[in-house]
Amino acid sequence: MSETQSGSRKLLGRLKQALAEPAEGQERLDRITRLIAEEMATPVCSIYLFRDEDTLELCATEGLNPESVHKTRMRMGEGLVGRVAASTKPINTGNAPSEAGFRFMPETGEEIYSAFLGVPIQRLGERLGVLVVQSKESKPYSEDQVYATEVVAMVLAEMTELGAFIGEGAAMAAPHQHPVMLRGSVGQEGAAEGRVLLHEPRVVVTNPFADDAESELVRLGEAVDKLRISVDEMLTSADMTDKDQRDVLEAYRMFANSKGWKRRMEADINRGLSAEAAVEKEQTAARARMEQVPDPYLRERLHDLDDLSNRLLRLLTGQGSHTGVEMPENPVLVARNIGPGELLAYGRGLKGIILEEGSVGSHAAIVARALAIPLVINCERITTEALNGDPVLVDGEQGIVHLRPEESVATAFRDKMAMMTKAQERYASIRRVPATTVYGPTIRLDMNAGLMADLPSLKSSGAEGVGLFRTELQFLVRSKLPSRGDLAATYSRVLDAAEGRRVIFRTLDIGSDKVLPYMKPQDEPNPALGWRAIRVGLDKPGVMRMQLQAMIRGAKGRPLSVMFPFVAQFDEFRVARRRLLDELDREEKMGHVLPEKVEIGAMLETPSLAFAPRQFFEMADFISVGGNDLKQFFFAADRENERVRRRYDTLNVSFLTFLEWIVMRCNETKIPLSFCGEDAGRPVEALCFAAMGFRALSMRPASIGPVKHLLRRSNLAEVRELIDDARAGGAQTVRPALMDWLRQQG
Ligand code: PEP
Ligand code: MG
């Protein structure tokens, strides 16, 4: 063992002793600063900890004026200490006063110390404070001293996590105990109160010290071997056909076999850390790098390394799987990201979901929406801040999360939830009555669905039928292409559950954001404008035909409604429709029973289709406006892009005028028209669509009550007059005028 290794082992050994002795938090910190100063033969050692997100406080010192403890404070980025905290990188200088940002703090009795070494106290991306040593010598600290200080800082971070410095004279606030409010984006509306269930619980390193370096090295070696084998097994497994997944695993393999990674961890063990602490030290360093790397590709690779470190920690500690973790009451799932299959495995028991990443159109979001579970996405820091069992409030309406909320916040939130429940009760009372507006007409309200699990909502919501059944979920949640038999059985069960109500099956709408795990991903510059939906179906007739056969067989003689998504020109519809008719012929010849009646419709999701020849409108049995896509193409604003997706109002007069045009085209040929995008489920939007002439709307089941409630109280002629006045007056959107009017109506 080298001299430096034995030096830091000795320091860690003494630190371990100091921490093992019973003491209050402040006393412990005081002892530690004394001990470090002694061992490093340096006159000053100080510990600064975060008081709040932006303020560092001197919490213990050896060598500076003890009076300044808990008085001297600085902001993030202020002075050298603040710079270390902000950059999460050490500063080591032999001439501190000449360093950018140096600030003399006379209250600390600080003489001018030339040498300054500050290292961040951080744990897995969470900044906790700064550890500083200073001396009068005008040369920087040696590399070994820097290393020893970093190791001590890491142990301090671990002990902080374990609450070692909390107590009388509170040196610091306990981590993970104070209330935090985090802002994300709306993934699925709704509100929930519950307790955190971490998808991948964090591993707590309970002993950062190596009692016996040799045995720790063996433990690390064995765990790394197991890790390599598991990565190899995943790579050779039969369902590894997805290129992205393969790329990730290849990156895992590269890291798992990286000699540098293992060597650095071994060196940490030789310097006195336990195997798990060594893994975590490397992981913390990787996270700190992750924050600084602007290149998204490199960031992803660092994410991979982070995941791999978690796996290694789980192997070493046996912690981290859900075994042994009790499912809390009213669980709110917290994850960095999650696949649709994993989410479905948790099922409807979840009260809410919070994701650190994710996007509105991600598969997880689609499933959360199908299960009607409030979802907040892009919620930064949630996986670092939340612990299993923490109380949490999910405000899916605003995309806000309150972790460990104060009682006053929780009470206000509960009031809001109670109001929402009251409203639900009011909606339940009108479940069986039609959505007849004042002086007529009646608007047909259907629901959107995508899973078997959605079907019970048909009865509870009062929907007349299913206006859009998104069939891709059956494809998305599987690891391989489902068979025709499986699909036919699913479609049949859907029709059973609908008990004679109409269900419109939309053929596979994949591509763009919806990528099948077993489909070769397309590298397209603009996936939303690329090879998707009916374009894939027409170019790859095999899957489309298989699905159409499954629909015909699943109908078992009952009426069948099929809708083709994303039709941009007449010919696409003509060819797809012909295919369905051909399949009907073929099935008949094979002796299968045919549906009693077949309706074939198209989704109008591209502006071009609104200008299709009259023959298209004569041929289609019905048309449904896919407003989510139609709006993104009408305004040229990506529905997935947080920066622009809310930029244009659905009630913009141009869009409403366009919808009026579509209504007019459909009325010319008396073809039934509906609107099935998300906007149909927003009461004010739904009211305007009805005023523009839509007589059928399809929406999430939870929206049927609120939409019906408003429609039944509104006079469409008055609303239309208001819209026409706003248009004539040059308004950009009719929303302000409409909201004023609604307010007047009470
Ligand atoms: C739409 O585009 O409005 C629609 C209903 O389809 P999806 O959201 O599945 O693309
Ligand atoms: Mg669409």
C-alpha cells in the first residue's frame, strides 16, 4: 500500500471512530474539523452547509473565529466557497486572494491565508455543502491532500444522508425532511394525495468505511463480475431486437468492462472506503459531470453509467428492489422514466405518477392517461429529493408536486380535491341524461379508450360509445408483435364489454412518438411529419391486413367500425378501404362469419384532407377530427415541444374558421363528423366546437361529466353569435369574450 493510501486510511479510521462515539450533531462536526486539521497538519478546516437552496452557512470550524459559526453566510457562487458549491468542482490554490471571486470575511477572524482548498460535499447530484482547508503556505495542496479531502467530503455526505449531524444546536436541517415544491409539466390532469413509491428505490450506504480493504476488493470484484454477466445475458436475450435498447446495453457493457472505472473504485477502497461507498463516489462524480455536459449524446452515456452504478450498488447491498419495500397506502410512483409495460404492471392501484423526464406523448404518458392517473412529467430533482414513504401531493392540473408538504398546503390541496369530488358527484347525477343544449341540439358524447381496463368507464362516465379506440397500446406494451388470434380475442372482449354500444377501432397509429419496441426505429429528421400511421400501414400491408382480419374475426357477427388514422389524401383512404373490403371477401370465402354491418371512416388530422375532392366525403362513412395532430400541423407547432405546444389557442379564430369549413364539407354530403382530440374534453373548447356545428365529441371518460354539464346549460346560438362577433371584431381568439360571457352566466 502506498504512503498516501495509508495516510487517507488513517484519516478515515479516525473519522470512523469520531462518528461512532455518541454525540450531538454540532459536536460531531466540531470534532471532525479538528481531526481533519490535525491529520492534514493544516491550521484551518471549516465545514459550510446549505441552509436553503441558495445559502451556505459556516457550520463548524477549526482555526477561524468560533463566534462566526452559524453567522457567516454566503450565497451560491459568492466567494471561493460559493464558487465551489456552484461549480461542484474543487478549488485548490496557493494564492487565494488573487482568485476570481475571493471575498475577505473579517468576521471570521480570518487572517489572509494564501492556500485554499475547497471541495464540494455532494451526494448523487445533491449539493449539501463545502469542506474547506486553509493554510498560510503560498502553495496549493498536494494531489494526495486533495484526494483525502474529497474522500472525507464524501463520507460527510453519506453521514449527512444518515442524519448524523442533526440534533441539539442543529448544525443542519435534516435532509429529505423539509417541504419542497417542484414544478414540472402536465402529463395527465387530476389531483392526488399519497405516499412516495420509488420505482427504483435509492440505495442507502450505511457503512462508508472499509474495515478490511482486502475483503472489500473481493466484494467489488465479485459484484462487477455479476454485473458483466447480467449485461451480457440481457444483450444475448431473445427479445433484444430494438436498436436503441441494444445501444444502451452496449454502452453498459463498455462501462462494465472499463478498467479505468474499476481501478478508480479499487483505489478508493485502498484509501479506506467500503466497496459501496467507492461505487457511490464514482457515481457522484459522474452525476456532477452530467450536469456540466451540454452534448445530449454524452449526457445519455453518463446516464447509462449512473444506471449501471445503481445496479452495482443493488448487487453489493441487496437493497433497492421492491422486495421488502412495503407498498404504501395511496402510492404515488416516482421514477426518472418508465416504460409502458412496467407502468401497466403497477396497475390502477397508483394514485399518481411523477417522472423526472418523460414527455406528453411518451408511452408512459399514454398509459397514465388511459388509466386516468394524474401525471406530472419533467419534474426535475424529484428522484433525488423523494424518499420511499414521503407524503406527497400531485397537482396534475398545474404540473406541480408538493413533497413533504406543510399542513397548511396540504389542507388547501385537500379543499381543492374535495371541490373536484363534489363536482364529480354533480356530474354523476347527469350521467344518464343526454347532452342536450338549451333549445337543442343534442351532442353525442363518446369516450376515447385504448386498454381493456378503460371499458368499465363506459358505464360510469355515461359515454354513448367509444369514439376512438387507440389500438396501438396493445402493440406498444408487448415485447413482440401480437398474433392475429390475440388481437381478435382482445377486440372481441372490447365489444363484449361495450354491450352493443358502438366502438370505433382505429387501425395501428405508430411512428413519430409511438415506436414499437420490436420495430426497427427510423432515423427521420422530422418524425411527426414522417413515416407514420396509415403511411406505414400502406407500405407494410402485412401488419395492416393481419389487424383488419383480427377486427373482422373479433366482431363475431356484430357491427364493426374501423377508422384509418392520418389520412392526407383521398387515395390513401381509397386504398386502405379497399384492403378492408378485400379482407371481408377473403374472410367470407374462408367461412368466417362477417360483421352484421361495417362502417369505414377516416381521421382528419392533416389540413390537406379538409380540401379533398367531394368523392372522398361521399365514400367515407364517417370522419373524426384528430385535433391533437390537426392543430400541430395547422399552426406548425410541435405537440411534443413544451416551448411551442401551448403557444396557439385552440379557440384562435383561424382554427375555429377552419373547423367550420370542415363541418361545411361534411354537411354537404351528410357525412357524420366528430372531434376526438384532447381538446374535445375541455368544456369551453367542446362548447365552441358544438357552436361551430360538431354534433359528436369523443374524449377521456373523466371529461364527459364536465363537458355535458356545460353543454346542457348553454345556448349554442348565443355562443355562435359571440364567436362571430369576435371574428368580425378582429379578435385573435374568442376565449376572452367567451370567458366573460360564461362568467356572466354564472
Ligand atoms: C389526434 O391526433 O387528435 C388523435 C386523437 O390521435 P393521437 O393523439 O393518438 O395522435
Ligand atoms: Mg393523431
